[in-house]
Amino acid sequence: MLGANGDAVWAFSLKGQLGPLWPPPPAMTVAGPAGPVAAGVDTINIAANNIEYGYFPARTRIKAGTTVTFTNVGDIPHTATSFEAGKVGKWDTGVLEKGQSKTVTFSEPGNYYYICAPHPWMYGQVIVE
């Protein structure tokens, strides 16, 4: 039997058939960013604090109508791209080179998750009240 990772398990019995194996575990779900929520922060630095693949702060809480500025302070291009239900959402900063900024206005209350399109393991959250 060939596994998903290219590995194989072969089982033999001299006394008849073997029973089926247990089913694989359910797929992992993405829980979103963790950590503290910065209240009222409207500037998010990408790749700050000597960490190239992160948003700082990763989570912020703002009032509806607030404009948030995303600034790439890192050495390689990054984006802040909205991410909804497993797909790219409604807003995107586009590719930001080192030193470039882009603003996004959050008019409606809700939870807004975002990723870096070239580096999708980078993620953040804007909570709009």
C-alpha cells in the first residue's frame, strides 16, 4: 500500500487475511493567528524585529472606518492579502518591496485574516469593531 508520503507498508499473514487498518486522522484545520491582540494599532510592519516572515503586530483590534498601513521593512517582497474560507479574499496590498507601504480601510466590523501570497505561512488578523 503506497502512502501519501511515498512510504509503503506491506503486511503478510500465513493464517489468512489481515483486517483493514484504521482510517487516517482527520485533516488539520487552520486556527488562525495566535498571541496578543494590539488594541488600536493602525500600522503593521512586515518582517520587523529581524523576523523576515512575520507581521508585527500579528493581531490588532481597531474601530470600523480605520485605515491600516502595511509597511514592508524586510529585505524581500511581501504582501498582505485577505484570506477568507481557504481562498484569497477581497483586498490585497500587492507586492511591497522593502520600504513600500499600502493602506487598507476597514469599514465593516468583523474578523479579517490575511496572508503573504508568496509566503502563505505568514498570517495575521485585523479585528474590526
